[in-house]
Amino acid sequence: MKYFAVLFSILLMVSCKDKQNYSKINNETPAAKSDVHKIVVKETVDGGNYAYLNVEENGKTYWMAIANMPVTVGETYYYEDGMVMKDFESKQLNKTFDEIVFVNGVRTTEVAVEVKQEDPHASSAPAPVSDVKIEKPKNGTSLSELFSAKKSFSGKSIIVKGQVVKVNNGIMDKNWVHIVDGTQFENKNDLTITTTETVNIGDVVTFKGVIVLDKDFGQGYNYDVLLEEGKLIK
């Protein structure tokens, strides 16, 4: 999930009639990376890992979910790279939404400001991908081996080890972890893992999970190789 950036409990009191009052975001064409959405927050719901927002954009209203952060009703915010999910079920509310937009977060400025933050769990900043050299785990598979023969791994449970270079937590009730091990095949060096485990950028981790190929979440967000149901091996 490259764009991702995705986050992702809505009002229990919303009825089917109410849902008809919320226009759906135009999702015929995936938003370009440079597209910036300007929204006004009409309503917020705290959903634990998520903040669920009912927002207005260009006269239309819709629901979106972001990684939980303070948001003020009536204020204007900006975001980009949203992922539209159809028929999304909120297990907490026992409710299915026709459409909801998952976004990693929103900001108060139209232009994104990059802020360098230190990882309190890491002794130093993660090394550049090109400098990472992780030994293949026992009975495990290197990323180059996986990518070069991905069809032979489809549906199989494998063990991989690498350094965490990106994390998106709480999207579709999963954490999305990207690892590298210093190997690559045809410029592919980053494996995405879905898991309920919590890790931090810079951690060296070993995961066991099932390889799934050509996983399509819709709206152009798809993965040619994905490791699902990842479990940490201590």
C-alpha cells in the first residue's frame, strides 16, 4: 500500500434513510498523487484506532476514516491519496457502509509540511534501504527469492526477515508493515505485510505469514505480492 495511506467506527444512530443524505465521493478515477482534497468537518466519531469523520467537499458530504488524531468540527482540513472502500463493515458498530474513504491523516495546511520526527523506540534512524543487509532467517526466504519466484510461493506460509521502513497502523483492522532485507529482484525490494502485531520503523523483525498474489483492494490499489496474517517470530 504505497498510498497509503490507509486509515481506517461510524455513528450507530445512522439509519438507511440517513445514508441517502450523504453523497458519495467520485471514485470513477483514482486520485492522482498531487490531488489535494479540501474538506470541512461536519461531525466526528472516536473509533479507537480510527477517527471517523463526516465531511463536506465541494458541496457534497461523505464519510472518511483516518488514523486517530484531534480534529475540530467546523474546521477546514486537507488530505490526499485517499482510498475508497466499498461495502466496508464496521464490526464495532455492526454496520456496513456503502463507501468510506480511508486516509492516513489530515492536515490544516494545503501544502504538506515535512516534519522530521525521531523514533523513540529506535536507538538511531533507520539505515537507507541500500545499506540494509539482513541475514536470511532459518528455514526462511529472502525477498529476492520471493520476488523472483513469486508464483511458486502463492498460498504458502513462509518466513521472512527484514528491517521495517514504513508502518501504517489501524487500516481495515490491520497494521500494514513494509520491510526490506537488502536483496531485490527487478528493482523490487519492499515487501508489504498485513498483521495485528505492532512494530516500529527501524525494527528488525521476523514474520511468518501466507503469500497472496495480485491482491486488489479496488481503485487502483493492488499488490502483486503480499504477506497476510503475519505473525512475529521472537
